[in-house]
Amino acid sequence: PGKIYAFQVRARTAVGYGPYSGKMYFQTLTGGERSEMVQDRLPLIVGSALGGLAFLVIAAIAILAIIFK
């Protein structure tokens, strides 16, 4: 937790490798930040799950209506 990593990427094509990109630095989360992020995203997760469930229920009703019509 809390480590900093540097990344460089380059493309590979049929003619070979391209140049490396500039360095990009990323830091991993600490233990406390992770739990806060989950709590911040909880409403989004629950809302997405309920939206998916509502879609499945409506699709099932539509399919049943078409079958029994």
C-alpha cells in the first residue's frame, strides 16, 4: 500500500518497436483510502444493481407477454 510505480509503454508493429513514452507515475492506495472509496461508491453500486434487476424484470414481463399473447 502507498507504493509509487513508474510505467513506460511503446508500440510494436510489423516493422518493429516504437520509442518509449514518457514516464507515468501511479501510486497505490493505502489501506484506509480503499475502505473510504468503497463507501463512496456504494450508492453507485447499489443503484447499478437495482437498475440491472429492473431491466431483467421488465424484459421477463415483455417476453412472457409475447409468449402468452
